Amino acid sequence: MAQDMPGPSIGIPPVRLAAGGLIAAACGLWLTTTVISRVSPPTGEPRAVAGALVAQGRTLLEAQRLAAAYDCFAEAVRLDPAAADGHRGLAAVAYDQGSLIQAVTHLEHAAALDPGDGRPWRMIGHICRDLDHHERAVASYREALGRELAPATRAEVRVELAEELLALGDAAGTLAELPDDTTGGPEPLATVMCRAEAIWITEGPEAAYRIVAAAADRFPDDAGLLGLRGRLLVDQGQWQAAVVPLERAAALDPHDLATLQALATACERLGRTDDATRTRGRREAIQAALERLNTLGREANADAWNASVREELAATCEELGRHDLAAMWRHAAAQARSRVSATPRDLP
């Protein structure tokens, strides 16, 4: 590879805070659409009361009333420690509040209470991936694959496992986990990119480029694929050809560090010194912002109801142009401020 070109890499995981979506599916929450305006505590036997509280918590979670949902799920677990759905709900609240380690704790409880369900293990893998805990992510995805999953979900988990093996440098293991590419059907983008990066390691940039080029017409505006295409061209010394996809990728996703590094390298090799300097400056600024996000994320992990750190996260995401993530962090901050207790409580 070119001396100043990074090797194959799936890159720094994006900072995520998902509201519902994957966490709801992974936790097995079938959320209702009815929003209740006031929570009345159920009465009756503890197990029945716990079940009613879980139902209320689901409704509140669907409405993104996270603090109130937390109270319902926490009380349900207190009344019935074997309430797997209560732990699933607490995991969903913790995840949406950005307390990922606490989410993992509750997902582990849910997995122990329902050992045949692979979905909590899939979500643990997802969280560990975002935290750069790649070995644990691999182990969690393998646990998920050893349990019950829907066929489509199982296929997705195999690709996620392959991506984590790639992050650990195990290209052979990556290729072994990916589905057979000789079936003739079009592969999903994630599979294409994972296969290409692994082939980059095992067979070189030319072979990897053929995979990427074959998929280019199907995904003409995907920043990740364009960036990978450009990086492969840089690795082959095709500086001018690399600039076109790299500049398009940087326009679509201005915060991808690998794309910016490759673009700076190509510009420098072409004698475009000023462009190379500006691009490296952009990369350094983004790297610094991402490091701030990581530091703040660790603080958010430690306390699910710290509003100020979530407001700082929102402001940093705005600086990066990630308005969607900024909105999610602002919502998490608002939920933290809505806690009744003057001292924010850790999730149980």
C-alpha cells in the first residue's frame, strides 16, 4: 500500500443514539401507538402489576417519554425480578439516554431470563461495536447466532459479525462469515463493502476495486462506497482518478476521516498542496470534535440522567453538522431534566 495511505478499515464507528428502531426490535418490544397522558399505578398481585407497568412503560417509550417509562419499567422489575420485558424496557431507556453500558446490563438480564432469544445478544453486539469493544462484539454476535433469530435478522447479524472480525484484522474470518457471493443475486451494500475491504487485505487493491466498481451503478451516491473506491485508487497510485470519488464522498459525508486522509494524500501527490493542507486541517478539526464526543459519551454512560453532558453532546453534534444526533441528545437532556428527583438516579 502507499506509504501514507491507511490500510483497509471499516473506519471509526459513527456516534449513534437511536430512538426506538433497532433497540426496540432487539429488545422485543412490540410498542403500542396509544399515548397516555397520565400514569395511574396498577393494583393487584405483584406479577400482574408488573405486567401492567410494562405495558404502560411501552406506551410511554413509544411516545419518547423516557423518564416516565423508566419509572414504570424499574417498578416492574422491583415487583417481579423475572420480568424479562421490564429489563428490555430499561435497556431501551438506557440506550436512548446514551447510557450504553447500563443498557448492556439490562440486556444481559433479559437474555438470561429468555435464553432462546438471540435479539438481546444482537443488541449487545451492536452496542459493543459502537464502543469499539470489538472482541466482545464478536462474542455477542456469535451468541445471537446460536439462538433464535428471524431469517432476515440472522443474515444481518452474520454481516455485522463479519464487520467486527474485519475491525480485528481477521480478513479470512470475515470472508468465511459473509454469504456466498456466487448466487447471482445483488448483495446488500454492507456486504459488498465488507467483502471488498477483506479482499483488499487478502488479495490487494485491484481485486477489491473490481468488487466496488461492480456495485457502483447500484449505489451511485453512497458516501461510504465512493470513499472506499477512492481509497483503493489511491492505494494503486491512481491519484487523479481517486480525486473524483473522494471529493464526492467528502461532499456527501464531510466527517469521514478515512476519506479526508485519502483525499489529502491524492491532492498532495498531484501537487495541490493548498488543497491537501486544507483537507488535513478539516480532518484534524473533525478528529478533535470526535474525541470530545467520546469523552462526553463516557460521561453520559456513567449517568443516564445528567442533562448538562447531553446538552454538550448536542452542541458538539451541531458543530459536526449531525443535526439528527443533536436533536436526539437534546431530547435525552430534556428527559433527564424531567426527572422528579433532584439527584439523578443511576439506572438499577
